[in-house]
Amino acid sequence: MISRILSAFVAVVLAWVSLPAFADGRYALVIGNDTYQSVPSLLKARNDAQSVHDALSGVGFDSTLVLDGDQLTLLSALSAFANKIKPGDETVFYFAGHGIEIDGSNYLLPTDVPEVRPGLELVMTQRALQVETVVDTLRQKGARVSLLIIDACRDNPFPKEGTRSIGATRGLGRVTAPEGTFLMFSAGAGQTALDRLSGDDGNPNSVFTRVLLPRLVEPGLPIHELAREVRTEVRKLAQSVNHDQFPAVYDEFDGELALVPASLEGRSLKVEPVPQAQAQSAQVADPCSAARADWAIVAQTESKAALEGFVATHAVCPILTALATERLAALQAAGGKELASLSTLTKDVVAADARTGELKQCQELADPATVSFDDLVAGDINRTIDICRRALSSEPEGGRAAALLGRVLSASGQVEEAFTVTKQGADAGDAFAMNNLAVMYEQGQGVTRNDFDAVRWYQAAAEAGSSVAMANLGWMYEAGKGVGQSDTEAARWYRAAADAGNGRGAGNLGWMYENGRGVEKSESEAAHWYQVGSDLGDARSMQALGWMYENGVGVAQDDTRAVEYFHKAADAGNTRALVSLGWHYENGRGVTQDDVQAVSFYQKAADQGDSEAMGNLAWMYENGRGVTQNYDEAVRLYRAGHEAGNARSTVALGWFYEMGMGGLAPDEFEAARLYKIGAEAGNPAGMGNIAWMYENGRGVEQSYEEAVRWYTKGYEANDARSATALGWYYENGVGGVAQSDTEAVRLYRIGAEGGNLTGMSNLGWMYEAGRGVTQDYAEAMRWYQKGADRGDAVAQRRIGWLYENGLGVSQNDSEAFKWYRMGAEGGDIYAMNNLGVFHELGRGTTADYGEAFRWYSAAADGGNSLANYNLGLLYENGRGVTRDFDRAAELYVQSLQGGEKLFLNNAQNSPRQVIRGVQRILRDQGYYSGAVDGAFGAKTREAMEKVAGLR
């Protein structure tokens, strides 16, 4: 396997507009440099450039091809290219060759770049072409679309001196994408890109380019989809030869861009890897091809000079040069003795191939890149153990075989042996084994738990290039496990992991930016890194990015995109995404509203143990949404959610106990206990509920002070109902708070603006009465109307009152009647009484004693004392009902007991039969000791006043 020197593919999309058809001006500049004068030459840059040139020409670009360009040639070509561009044109710039990063800037190397040593970086920056120069040149020309593709080296082409070298040791520096840009590197940070898959790989293009080429000419393929497909395919091909290469993406480009319009779908747009003549030339230039030809001559020679010459000439073909070096050593050691023949060497090679085959088979069965831990357990794990044991015994010094065997042993539960074998692999320098060993130390698997050793091995694995270990090391710093807690170090390692192509590292870095941990808080930067993590396949990043689109945090609010990312996260196994999808389907946000689909997602998440999903699913059963209403099932799910620690489920379960529903016996004490648990866990509804229980002495000892304390907590937790309730305490100066209409108005306003209907009607009443604010009937009507529009019966009744009395509106009995009826039908007992009055008097409607009787009765049954009095009048006068003096007397006494004084003020006008009935009732209740004679005297009045609470 040969690691490709050319690797950093960067696609920078500047200003974008959709492409319905080819534009008038489509220009491309394509450069490929193989033959360098002072630094190592390359093999396939020219071939790649030729192929890209042919592809772009085939889809309508006026493409200029430059091969092996020196500094003057590159600058001249760029100038000529720029001079062609007019505002609105579409452009592509492609470079394949050496590149280097110095002080944060990236430079493309012409073929005549001199050999520059450390300390002389200025020479390099003056002789090379800076990437930013290309970007600025195209921007200044006003190109409608500018796509930059830079395929440059990640291995420093300059020699090191001591510990210093020119530029970074690996690749170009990370480019910070400005808004509207799209970047993709052909390999992640710390990775090299493959020229080919093996020595027998005759494809004239690099692995990355061969994957890219057919997609450059695919009609209608958006650049985001192109990048996704290229990354997936490149990673798959690299893994097939046990190599890590995963193109990294940095996306700040919002829109869709296709190099070939979708209108050309069905047309044959083919691209050959490279013209045949060049392909043959590339194959001839293959150093292993030449090495194989020379090896046929020197394989059995005893000439030291010939072998030394072979090694010097074919250093880039390591397999055969290793054989030549071994033969040379054997020749020197033999001192004239007969050496092993070619057939002997061939046997060694065959044996090595056999060992390689066993390792390959082990890797196919146990590699974490393709085989999950669950798949290991579910498969024929004993067979896998045997195969990996053979691979390790064939090459005991091989770290990868030990690492894989350790993983399989761990999956089988043989943790002690797994630790021993994994440590063998780690000691051999295998990064995968080092990371796994660190995990074992961190979790205490097969060894005593030791966070310090875990950090030590994570550090070693990270320095050996393991992106997983980089992310794990970041977590250790974030959590302060085995190392001093440091958000800054955590963010640094998460960034390193992300740059190396690790999705979890990118997602964690996004979280650090979202919360301002170790970095300056930036929601847009958080969204960027969540996007990177999503593109790298990290499910948690997908969920987080969906949440940001849902709430318009760091990105423009977009429910459709939120649902898109939630679907991706759910498909990748993220349980929280299932809950989010359920919510979106339940509420019709970004999708067509569908309760059945919502239930399906909630059920899947609940089955995986998600406590919030349990609560949401319970609510659907409680309300018959997407399922048949079933209180028993709702209670079962709320209980499961409560036991799993979901505070919302705890509070909901308390309500079922309070109401005695869902198969539960009424139990106010259990309800209060559950409300308090939910409240103490931070649930705002629980805070409001336990406050109400204290306020009314339900399940707890009555205490206005405790009610105020919990309403205050609920208000501070943004619970609108608690804010409204607390406002009532300030309005009335109850519960240990000083009376304050101003504070009451403030709290009512908070409740009203938070959507609480009582808050709206209470705030309207304060404006109507001029309490805490300047009296303003129009403002009162505005707040009443808000509540009435949402079905609040109290607000509807208050609007009726304004119309009845002409307050802020023209007096209108018909409008008053309409609003009283709405309030009455909504359950307001005072609206019921008022509607009865309007029916009795024929105000706003035709007089109807029967309807008056019906509504007075409904209001009286609800506890309205005034309705008791009005109903008594109907019985006394036989209106809408058969005259009944005794029944009238009962109703009058009930009105007095409720605090209504109208009968006390009008009793002298009632018939003696009614007074006699009242005297009899009051005597039986112990309030009256005089004669039951129907005469309304001082003793009768005194008894009535006692009943009414006036004495």
C-alpha cells in the first residue's frame, strides 16, 4: 500500500446561484505538477489534472490545462484565467501537486521552488502561490460561481533538521470557511491520501480522483451530495487495504450547486480516467513496475554493487527494496558462502503473504470500522477468536492482530485475557490497541480502574494518530478524570479529533462552542461543528444540528431541515432524535401533522428506555391522539417515565392520583408527594401544582406561605400559571407578601404574555378597574379578547359585562348576551347567572323563564350564591317552574350561606310562607329560636345575619 503525497482536496464555493442551464461564461484553470526540481517528484498529479481537465471540458467549461508549471507559468496562467472572467461567470480552479502550510497560510508549490531550510520561510512564501491569492483574485472578478479544488501534499516535502522543518509535518492548514463557502479535504488531518490501493493497482488516477471524476459529470448532482458520496466511497476503498482516509468537510455553503444541470439527465456524459497514451505513460512511470523488471535481473545476484544500486533506484517500492536489503545483508554476512536462492526468498514471501492473509481475515471479522460490537457478540465469536489467535501467533510482534484479538475477547467476556492481549498490541505501538487499553483502564475492564493510566494511553494513541483517542482524551480533560480539568485542553483535543475526521470529536467541539466551554461561546460556530460531525456520521451531532434548526439557534430557523437531521440521527441510532421526530409529527412542524406517526416514533424511543418518550406517549394515550384513549395505559407509561426519572411523568402521575383516574383510587397525599418530587426535580408544572395543593390544603397542611414559595419557584422557572397565581397573592396581600397592585400587574402580564388564560383575564380586570395601572377599558378589552379567542370563559364573561354596561364600547345587550352565552357554555358560573338574568328579563334575547331557570340552576349547582337567590325568586313567583315557597326558602338560605346579602335586604317583601320556611330552616340549624310565624322581625334578621357571616 503506497500512501499518496497529494492529498488535501479543498473545494471552496464562493457566491452561488442555481444552475438551470449552462452559463455564457464557464472557465476552468487546471494545474498538475509532478516533476519538481528541488523536492521529491510525484507520480499522478499530471494524470489527475488531465482527467479533471477532460471532465470539465466535457460538461461545458472552457478549460486551460497547465502541466509541470514553474512560478512564472503559474502566475501567467492565473492572470490569463482571471482576465477571461466577467461578473456572473462560473469558474473552477484545480491544482494537483505539492502544497505546504506556513504560519497559518497555505501555499501551492511551482516546479521550480527551491529547497528551503528552516529559518528561510520567507523565500518559500515569495516563490509559491498562496491559496488566498487565488480566492481573492476570483472574488474580485465577480464570478457567479467559483469552485476551488486543491489537491496538495500532507507530507512535508522538505527535509527536517533536528526537530524543525519547513511548515507543518503533515499537510495544509485548516481553512476557516467564510460564509457561503464549501471545503472538502481528500483526507482528514493526520491522514495521507492513497495514490493507489496496492502495487498491482494499475489505475492511473489516485484513489480520491478516480472516485471524484464520474461525479463531476453526473447531471443534477448537488455539490453536498457529491461530497457525501466521494467521502463514503473513498473511506470504503481505503479501509479495504487497512488504511484510514476519510475526506473532511467544512461547510459554510447554503444552497445547491450542480456542475452539470439536471436537465441533461439521461444523456451520456462519460469521463475517462486519463487519455490512453497518458495512462500507459503513467503505468510505465510506476516505480514498482520498473522495480519488478529490475528485480528479475538482480534477485539472485551476488553483486553488492548491483543490490545497492537497486535499493537506491527503487526506494519508493518498499516491498522489493526490503528483499534487496535483506539479500545484501545476507551476502555481507555470508562472506563468500552460497546464498539462498530466489526460490527460498519466494517461500519467505509466500509465508509472509499467508500471515498477511490470516490478519486480513481477522480484520474482516473484527475490525470496528465494519463490524459492530453487537455484531461480534451475535456472530460466531469462537471462530473469530481462533482466526485472530492464529493471526497473532503468526506474527506475535504485530500490534494490529493483538488489538483485534483483544477486542474479540472483550466481546466474549474474557476481559482479563483481553486486557493482556490488548496491552501487547499497545506495547507494539498500535494506536487502536492503545486506545482500547485506555478504555479498559478507564472502565476497569480486566484491570483495576485507573484514570491516570487511561489518560497516559489515550495520549499515546492520540499522538500515534488515533482520532478516537483524541476525542476520548478531550473528554478526560473536560471531566477532569486522571488529569486536571481543563476545558481549553478538552476543546483542543476535540478540534484535533474533528480535523482528523472523527465525528464525535466534532460534535463535542460543537457543544463546547454552544456552551462557551474552553472557547468563546458562538452558536454559529457550534452549528458549524455540528455540521462537520453530522457529515462525519456522528448521530449526536445530527440531533444537535436538528435542534438548532428547530429553534433557529446558530442557523436560520427551518423546521424542514430540522426534521431532515432528526431523521438522519434516528437512522444512525440516536434515541433522542426519535423523540424529536415524534414531537414534529405531533405538532405538524416541518412535516404534515400525523398523530399516528408521532406515536410510532414515541413508541420506538420508549422501547429503548427514553423517559421523555414514555411521558409523551402517555400523553397521547391520555388524550386519544394517534391511539384509542386509554387512561390505564397512560398511567402505566407515566409510572414508567416517573421510575426512569422523568419529572414531567412524575407530575402527570400525580394528577391521575389527584383525580382518581386511570384505575387509581383518589389519593391527594400521593398526588402531593409526586408533585413535590417533580417540583424538586425542576419541573415548573410540578411547582405550580404543589403550590396549589398548599394553597387549598389538599394532601398537605394548608399554607399560603408555602404556596407563595412554590409559586415563586415556578415563576422563576418561567411557568406562566405560577406567575399569574403569584400575582393574585400580591393583589390581595396574602401569604406573607406585601399588597402591591403594581407587582400584581407585572406578574399578571408575565403570565398573560406566557399564554396563561387566567393571566390574560386578570390583567384585563386590572386595566378595567384601574388597579396598578391607569384605568383603560380599551386595554382591558384587548386582553379579554386574547383570552376569549382561546376559549377562556372568564374573559368572555368580562367582555359581556363591558357591553352590558357600555364600558369602553357602545352599550349593546345583544353583544352582551352573546358573550355571556359563550362564557356560560364554557363553564363560568357567573356567566351562567348573567345569562339567566338576560333570559328572565328579555335583554338581548326573547324573555324565556324556562331558559332562565336552566341557567340559574347550572350556576347554583356550581356554587354561585347569587344564582341561588335568583333561582329562589323564580320558585317564589312561579316563573319557569311551579311555585314552591319551601324550595324558595331553601335557596334563599343557601344564598345567605354563600355570603350573598340580597335576600337579607329584600326579605320584608317576600310572602309570609317563604319567611316561615326560612325561620324553620334557621331554627333547625340552631340560628333561630323565635316563633315560626312568617313575620320578618328582629330575631329573624339577626339569625339571617349570623348565617351570612355578618355577626
